[in-house]
Amino acid sequence: MLLPDEATELRRAEARNPRRWLIVVLLSLVAAVVPVVVTLSTDGSLSHLLGRTEAVSATVDSVRAAGTCGRDDNTEYRVQVRWTLDGNPGRGDYLRCRNAPKEAASVEVWVGPDGQVHPDSPTTTLVGLTFLAFVLVVLVWSLGVRTIVPPSRRRRRLLAAGSRQLAQPVPVELLVGKKLRMRIAVPAQISGQERAVTVNPVLCAGDGSPPTTRLRPTMIGSYWLYLAPDNGSRRRSGLLVRGQRRCWIDFTPR
């Protein structure tokens, strides 16, 4: 059964969930703001997003390599263009990653009040910026859910099952011991056949250290496994014991 200090540690870890979700929310806000800040750091970007630029037909004067861009180290080009707006000639340049126009080609660009050149329309820029921010927010939430939800479910299962009488111990062999995942050789009476299964440590203690859900000791070798009662769930909780070392685990036996 769960010892009182073990149950207390599990409840303490569960009580930290609101703070964890708050961190996810804050990181989501940062992820949404970063693309906007990076874009607005470019001269004339705010005016362009607000629609204060004018579309003109420009002629490409020159195209020069200016470095690399993208994850595949594609060539970035500096495109020099000239145009006439309201009878006044203008000249400027912009950067293009791959697919640069040819010299003397006619291109549509957007010119700002101070002569900044933008190769994409305000709508295209805004849609791209919104999409990038959305993708980053989704990535943050996906990582947050994967980090918070499964461990929380394991702790709740253990709190529900660990207070009941455990089964008689069976010998198991811990094949690999890591902080987050371990593999044990489970005998046939548990899994139907003797095989190795992956287990997730939930709470560990021993060798003079208090129970913790954070830093788990490296464990390998022979242990006694006390299974918690089967509640019909696909997952099972159990207790690995060797000497003074105890480690509650969560795994799928079949």
C-alpha cells in the first residue's frame, strides 16, 4: 500500500498542475508574440501590416546572392527594383529566399511611405504571420499536454489503486533503468507470457531519500513486483521493491 508520505507527495505533485498549466499559457502567449515582434522589428513592417503601403509595378534592375536562408541553406537574394509612383521615380531592394525574379522582369511590390519595399501584400504577410503564430501556439500546447496530462493520470491511478491491498510479490528483472522509462521482464502470470514491457516510474524512494515524483534513482537488476488490484483499466500500477528502495510504476501488462 501507499505509505502516508508517498500519498502526500503524490497529492503535492497534483497540486502543482494549475501552476504547470499557467506556464503553458504564458509560453503560448510568448510563442504568439515572438513572430509579431520579429516582423515588426523590420523597418516599415508596421505600416505595411496596417495597409499604408501602395502596390506598384516595378522592374528588376539586379539580383545578387546575399547569403543563405531556410533550414536547407537555400540561397537568399537581394533584389534591386525601380518603379514610378505618382510620376515620381523610386528605387529600393528586398530580400527573397529562393525563386528570385530575373533581371529586367516586371514584379509587383508594395512601397511604404519611407520607400521600404515589400514583396508580399499586407494580406499575405498578415496571413503568414497569423499562421506561424498559430503553429507555434499549437506546438507549445501539444508539448504541454504531453508533459502534464500522462504523468497526472498515472498519479491519479496510483492514488486510487495504491490505497488497496497489493497482490503477492513476483520476481521481475529490471533490464534498463532510466529517469523516465524502464523495461522489466514480466513473468507469464502477469502478462500471459514472459516478456519485457516498458514501465513509467511514478514515485520512487529509498536509500535514505524521501519519496519524489521528480528525480528518480537509476534502477536495474532483480526486484519484487507487488501489483495493485486490477480495476479494469488497460494500465496497471505496481510497486517495485528491493531492500529499502521502493518505486511505484505504471505500465500496460499485455
